[in-house]
Amino acid sequence: MKYTTTSRFIKSATLGIALAISASAFANGNDVNLKTMIPGVPQIDAEAYILIDYNSGKVLAEMNADAHRDPASLTKMMTSYVIGQAIKSGKIHPSDMVTVGTDAWATGNPVFKGSSLMFLKPGDQVSVSMLSRGINLQSGNDACVAMADYVAGSQESFVNLMNGYVKSLGLKNTNFKTVHGLDAEGQYSSARDMALIGQALIRDVPEEYAIYKEKEFTYNNIRQTNRNGLLWDKSLNVDGIKTGHTSAAGYNLVASATEGDMRLISAVLGGHTYKGRETESKKLLTWGFRFFETVAPLQANKEFASEPVWFGDNDRVQLGVDKDVYLTIPRGRLKDLKASYVMNNSELHAPLAKDQVVGTINFQLDGKTIEQQPLVVMNEIKEGSIFGRFIDYIKLLFHHWFG
């Protein structure tokens, strides 16, 4: 039961980076919120889309974001994630040389006919680093098979790894059947899940993600260009992520861009033209940067409040958050952001462990709660001496009697 509430303004000097609130809280269709002056989400010509803030993961705009869609080559984002995790764990290294098998033969495998390829041949010795570029830039299906065999021994085993990460990342609407994304019964994903895979790539395997910003590479004297045309758009600072297309999927694009300390991720699925997926992604990203800003009102291990403690080796305890808090708010509204906290109990009794949750921090804008975070103990409080605890017992007894 909640007993005590303490409120305070967050001073602008303490604010720094990142947010996130559903766009529907600010704009819907073509409506305009006069207080925040945020127009509705632009009309997006695609079957499904989503726009999220990278740091908070909160949604700024969405349509059919959980609908099952054919991911096509967006599948390779998870292939890339598995490779990045294998490198991160030391199981493989970028300099390792991979021997290309017959199942990764670009022109000898009927499955690959008419698809994007790195043009590998059986017996070729190719580095992990080069194959990663073949996957992330050129979208090479043959490179995916070669890396799947190298990392997991077979495509089937690699797909099991992919779906294992689907579960660990908490993706609700994704199931992979192939390592490359060519059409397969029972293979599907969603705009939301693809944006979350992009977020995981950036957060968990940054060295792997860094490949996505490269505009071209050369293999076997063949110059191959990154298929993400937004990398050349000078009006946005796009540094990834991935395109995809099959006749069943339509034109897909997951893109990420930065502006200052703010990073957005868009996922457009089921676009109707090759260039259209870029145009629609640009609309979303531009709208997000123009009308929202990312702030960091609280940092981990910095005191937000303090409360008295009974029966401890200290009579007060510092309270805060165990990780940086990011919020996305309408641009220009930082001065209106407020925070309050509510304790879980009316009193704190020692012992208290570091990072123990003792309450909730509420962030408000225009009187509405837009985010909640656990309020945690910043420094361990041990039990005090027998004499000290006895004195506290007497004090607390009088406190209960006389208020």
C-alpha cells in the first residue's frame, strides 16, 4: 500500500537525453495539438510501419505494427545479430577464413536464382569480415548460407539460434525459417519486432552494426553497393539498417538516424515501390526529429531523493534509479516536465540492499503521467547497533503515538 508522496520539479540543469511517448498521445491523423503544436503523423504509403526512439524504445507512430508480414531480407538483420554475438563471445573472429560449401554456391544453387548474391563459389576462402559485408550491404543470400554453416554447422542449426534470440529479445510476432529471408512457409515478422531487432543490433553488437553505414565494398574485383539509399540522403544522418524485397513482402526498409543525442528507428513494411520505401521512411524520421526531443532527466547512481531510515547504521538513505532514464517529449516542453515519487511503505527499516526497489518515480507532463521508473536504494544500509536500534524503537513508538 502506498502511503507517502513527494513531488518536485526537475530542474532543467539536470536534464540531458532521450524519451518516448506514443504519438497518439500528441497527434492523431491530421489533428493538431495546439499546446504542443505537433501535427498528425504523415500519410505513409505502406502496409505497416512503426517509429520508435532508440534509447527508450517507446513508440512515436505506428500502423499495423504487429501484423504478420513477410520480412524478406530484413531477416538478415537477425542473421547479422547472431554473427555479431558469436564474434562478441569469441566463438568466431572477423579475420577467420570461411571455406564456402556447395550449398552457398551462388550460381549453382537453384534457390538463389534471381536473388541478391555476393557471387561465392565452392572452395572460396572468404573472411568473416568480408562475408558480413556481403550480408549487410549487398544482402547476399549465398553469404548468409556460408556464415550459417560456419557459425552453427548447418542452416537449420543457425535458424534455431535466430529463433532463440527471438525469444530472448521478447519478440512476439516473429518466426524465422531461413537464414536469408527468401520466401518460406511459416516465416514472418512485424514492423515492431524488426525495429526491436534493429535496436538490439545497435545496443548489443555495435561493431557489427557499424558495418551498415558503409556505402560499398569490393569482393573478387566486383564493387558492390549498399542497398540502403538513405545513406546518401544529406538531409538525414542515417547510419543503417536494412532493405528487403520479395513479391510477397513488397518493399521493406528498417532505417536508423541520429540528430544530436537523439536516435530514431523506423520500420516500413509492405511498401509499394523501390524508392517509395525510402521516401516513406524519410517522412517518419523527419517528422520524429522535428516534433520530438530526447532528454535524460535522471542518471544512474545520482541521488534523486533521500528518506529517513529506522534501525540502520545511517539515519537517511539516498534514492535514485539503477539505470539512466530516457524520455521523449514534444520539442520545447522540457521546462514543463515534472517528477514525483511515491514510497511503497510509510517507513524504511534497515537492512536495505543496494538497488532494492522502495517506490516509484512518476514523470508528468500537463498533469498526465508519461513514464514511471522504479525508485531504488543507492547505498546499502546495514542494521545499526543494538543500542541504536533500541533508541529508534523508542522514537518510532512515540512517533506512532503522537504523530
